[in-house]
Amino acid sequence: MRETLLAALTSGAEPSPALFKETFTGLEKALTTVAATAGSDSKVVGALGQFSAEAARAAAAADPGAAADNPDFLKAGQDLSAACKKVGVNATF
């Protein structure tokens, strides 16, 4: 997902809504799969759930790129990054 998105962003062309939809749908599925492997009391799992929910909302929008450009999506990513950092994982969402 990351490579596809980065290739599109560096191509010089504007990424299509279909590309964002595909990226956010894949992200939501991947995060949901990862969240299922941890204990429900994990703060990382809670943050994964929130971020994957925001990705799913963006993917379902007519313009997923624009839908992801909102404070809730940004906060969910920041919260997930912070939760990961607290357990020793360096990740930026």
C-alpha cells in the first residue's frame, strides 16, 4: 500500500480517488488484522481501532483523499503513533 501511494504521489500526477480508496481500504484491513493479535486491554489496540475506523470512513467517501484531510483522522494517527512509541515501536501514522 505504501509503495503504491508513494509512487503515485511522486509521479507528478494528482492521485485519484480510486487510489486513495484502495489505500485506505487496505490500511483498514491490515490494521484490523494486527489489532486482532493483541490483548483487548492494550492501548495500541484501541488506537489501532480508532485509526482503522477513520481509514474505513475515508475509504467509503466519494473523495477519500479529501475525507482523510480532517482533524479526527490526524488525531487518530497521532494517537496511534504515540501508543506505539510508549511500547517501544517507532511508527508514524
